Amino acid sequence: MSEFNHKEEIEEIAGGEFERTPVPPSKLKSWKSFLGMYAGEHAAGTEFMIGPLFLTAGVSAFDLIVGLLLGNLLAVLSWRFLTAEIAVKNRLTLYFQLEKICGKKLVTGYNLANGILFCFLAGSMITVSATAVGIPFDMPMPKLSDTMPNGITWVVIVILIGTVISIIAARGYDTVSKAANWMSPIIVMAFLACGFVALNQLGVSSFSKFWDIWGAGREPFPGQIKYTFWHVVIWSWFANAAMHIGMSDLSVFRFAKKASSGWATAAGMYIGHYMAWIAAALLYAVYLQSPEAVGFLSNGEAPPVAPGPLAYNAIGVFGIIAVVLAGWTTANPTIYRAGLAFQAIIPKASTFWVTIIAGSVATIAGIFPAFAMKLLGFVALYGFILAPFGAIIVFEHFFYKKAGIIKNYAEATNIKFNKSVLFAWAISFGLFYSISIQFNVFLSFVTLPAWLLCGVLFLVFSKYFQKTKL
């Protein structure tokens, strides 16, 4: 016991986040901490983008309302019975857990890819906040098809926002959690207000009128694909695939007292990925009736999606504040996760400085609006790449005894490169990505098959290679 306390003391003196040791009992948190964090993170910047982007894909009211109910339930179940369950058993970060299985050399490549993808996601949220901050400066807003920054004002605003967000994230999990708890009630109220104001602006006084306006959906905008009921269900389930079935949130739930804290993710899914997506979509529906939007459509162009002006037109200055805070509450924990990924590559570096590096990469990404404007496609690709690595952890955790393989094989045998992991991921990724491209299959539709195949192949290859080595 004294040795463990000494180790904890060292972590505290170094300002660490227990990156390479189990979280000690004294640092465990109740479900309330996760409730605030998930409500804040998922009723946030991405919601102001994703809601309108559903409309650009021509989704119908039934497909969105019912599809989101089912898809978000599947996401909550994934967090509760996979991520949280494994997290409270091991209390390790995703990166250290993978290192025990994969070996140091192999996991370094994963950590780098994971950290960079997290930075790009955080960057898109800095973009969202910038659309609000730029309103008082009469800044031109990025268009749906824009990839490059549209002026020096945009660049300066993104850099300032990114700097503040990076400093908050670098101060560690406690600061990230406190920031989310403080901001989330404000953001939730703003989304509710936006939804009611938008319904009033649309002239909706009854459910039948709402259905008349939106019921059948519309043709997708130029450059977008048509979303059906199953597109909505599967996309909303795997919008956070890297976090739940991809096991990234092991890094968060390792602080949970009980696995039941995984139910707290429902606050994020049904306040954020349900109410907030629909409210943001209604804001965009109002904008689509404006002369500016009609002009874009008549010219065969997709109208821009700029969360700041959409919220400002509905609830004024409060809308600007809400969009800025919403971007922060998503970018903060995302940069924190990216910092942990980079810290796993260079363990001797302090978590503070690697998180600052992650924040800098995210800020640079935020300068380019393409990551936000193509968010639906980027999130699908992001989950597809990273989720199968989570299958490695899940299948080993639940089936290693039945499969007769050694748990944490790289650590047990002191190897730095576990071929079983690389072969399992490469085959599953290559096969289903090829299917997606060759047959034009929506990428989120093949995420679950790729995840399952990766886990099964990992057990098969592990059985073979461990047997030959022994």
C-alpha cells in the first residue's frame, strides 16, 4: 500500500494524469462529474454544424426524429456496457492499455494518428466558435464548399480562440470537467431557445404544420448525398465510434467509481445529439427561407452553414455567446484526449506541454473551414479508422480465456510489435474500405462489420502467433 501511495504522490508532484498507472481510489469521481462533461461536450459546437448538415443531406422529419432516437440509444449502450465496463476494471488510458497489447512500436503509430484526428475534430469546433466571434467584426463567413481561410480576420480570431481553449485543456481533466459543468447549462438553454424561436419564425403552431414544412425532406444540396432513416441511425450511433466502441473514452471513464457512470452519456446523446441537433436544424430551416439562401440555391450552390449567424439571428447576443462556449466544450476534452495520445508517444514530456502542442495543431486545423464544412464525412471516416482498434481491447477483455490467448501479450513477453494487431486491423480496414469505395457504400454502414472482423481476426492471429512463439 505504501508503494502505491508513493507512486500516486510522484504523479501528483509531476502534475501527471496517471497516464501510465491505474487511477487511484482517491481520485475517482461520481456519475455527476461525467453527466456534466458529456452534456457539455455533446450539446456543443458539433451540434451547431451537424443539425444543419442533416438538412443539406435532404433528411426527412421522420427519419431524423426516430432515427436519432434509435441511433443515440445504441451509442449509450456501447458506452455503458463496453467502454465503462472495461475502464473501471483496468483504470488505464486507451493508449497505455493498447501499449500492453500491441507493443510500444506499433502503438506509437496509432497514438500519432489518433492524436492528429482528435486535433482535426477539435479544430472544426474552433471554426464553429470563430463564426460567432466574427459577427461583430462583420467577418465574411465560410461557405459549405470552402477549404481555405477567407481573410486575415478569420485567421486572427481562430488563433485567439485556439490559444484560450488549449490552455484550459492543458490544465488537466479536473479543469476540463469544471469548464464543461459551468458552460453546459448555458448552452442547453441556448439550444432550447433557438429551437422554440426557430419554430415561431417558421410559423409552426402545431405538429401537423411542422410536418407540412419538413415532413418529406428535400433533395440533397449540390455535393451532398441523400440521407435515409438508416443513414441517420447508423451515423448517429457511430458519430462517436472512436470514443465508445473504439475505447478512447477509457481515458475518461477510468476516473469513474462504477461502470454505471456510463449511463451519464445519455445526457450528451439526448440533450446534445437529439434536442440540439434538431434545434440547430430548425435554425438552418429558417435561414433556407431567406433571400440569400434562395439566391444560392437558384444558382445551383449550397447555402453556407455558419453557426454563429444562425444563432445570432434567433436569440441575438446570447446566441453568439452560446456558439463560442459550445465550441469550447467540445474542443476542450478533445484536445485533452489528443494530448494524452501524444504524451503516450513521448512519456517523459509533461501532459501540460503535449496538450499545448495538440492545441496548436487543432488551432492550425481550425483555420481551414473544410474540417467543419465536411463534418459528417470526416466523422464517419474518423470512426471507421479508429474504432477497430477498440475491438482489439474488447475482444481480448471478454474472450481471452475462451480463446486461450495471453492477455496483454506485448507486456507479458516484452515485445514491441504485436503482428496480430497489425494484421487484424489492416485486413478489416482494407476489406471494408474497398467495399465502401468500390460499391459506393456509406462508410458508417461498414464500421460495425470492420470492428467485428478486426476483433475476431485478432483472436485468431493471436492464437496462431502465440502458439508458434511458445
